[in-house]
Amino acid sequence: MNSSIRWTYLKPREVVSELLKKGYSVSRNIVRYLLKKHEYVKRKAQRNITMGGHPDRNAQFENITQVEAGLPGCGKPCY
């Protein structure tokens, strides 16, 4: 992560709500403008990197197939 970037987890309307609780009346547009002016960005969820080629991946599916073959066939997932 870039340490020079300032992050916020709040949406502009959530910032407005918190400011109203503290007695400040401000519009969402002003909050959006100030966040941009002071170079704050909204933190976004990051995707996980998939593990991909595990050596036993095929063996896992073969095991599932064997287990399913031993169950009584009802044509639907059985719980």
C-alpha cells in the first residue's frame, strides 16, 4: 500500500451524519469537495489472490465424485 495516500472508510453522507452529530451543518457536496481537495480517497475492498495450481486439486474432485457415488441417488443435492 502507498503510505502517502490518505484513506477514509466513510462515504460523504456518513461524514455529513457524523458532523451533524457534533453540531456542524454541511452539505454532502462540500464534504465531497473537501475530501478531494485534501486528497482523501475511499478505501475499496481488495481481491484475494487465488491459490491456483494446488498439486492435490484433481484428487479433491475425484474424492468428491467417489463420495457422491456411494450416496443414494436422488437426482438432487441431498442433505
